[in-house]
Amino acid sequence: MANSYTQINLQFVFAVKYRQAVIDEKWENELYKYITGIVQNNNHKLLAINGMPDHIHILVGFHTTQSIADLMRDVKANSSKWINDNKLTPEKFEWQRGYGAFGYSKSHVQNVINYIHNQKEHHRKKTFLEEYKLFLEKFEIEHDLEFSFKELL
């Protein structure tokens, strides 16, 4: 019987709709645990998770039995439902459409874990949009941030 072997490490970055800072430190760890469960229930390995009140980073050892889009749909839909069911925000919670997915070799994984764990320190110097733009440029991804993130009207 043939076996398939892969090693795919992906960092996902996604934001709260309108980049509103509504993820409260009182419940962020419970959210991270919930998202960890979603990732693990889809047969992936969560290597790191952390974020800010307006966005989240997760690093995943990605299993190839699921598409990237399906994992992100599951994470965002189920975590939104969990936040809303538990009435953790005053208004209906939603994630911004879309996400960033960035691949790393095994030799870079520990640096990415450290980066994710130090989000709060990192964002004392850079905004989310500055950070995200740097990711897109570093990975040479064509982009137009004007259309990537919707502002609250």
C-alpha cells in the first residue's frame, strides 16, 4: 500500500470584520482553544496561535486531506458562531472576508512560532495593515490593500 508523506507549515492571518478591536483579552485564550480544537478536528496540527483584538495568526502543520479554503471556512465560521452563541461581543461578530496563508520550511518554523507568540510586543511598533503589507511583499503576492479590507462606514 502506498503512503503519502508531506510537511507543509502554513501561517494563516485573518482579521475581524472592519478590523474592529473586539477580541477581548478576557476571552481570547478560550477563543484560541476553540480554534485549536477546530484545526485538530480537521486532522491538522496547531503549532502556534495568538493575535490582537483585531486579528489572529495561526501556524498549522497542514494535512493534505483538506483544502486551505475549507479549513479557513471551518475555522472562521465555527469560531464566529462560538463567539456569537456565547454573546462575547455587544454586536454580531464576523471575520473579515479572506485571509492570508503563508508557507514556511521546517527551518523557519521556530522563528514563526516566536513571532506569533510575541504579537502584542510586535504591534507596539507596527499596525496590522503595515504587518500584513510586509507579508504580502515578502512573499511577492500581488495585492491592493484598498480592496482587501473593508472600512466601517
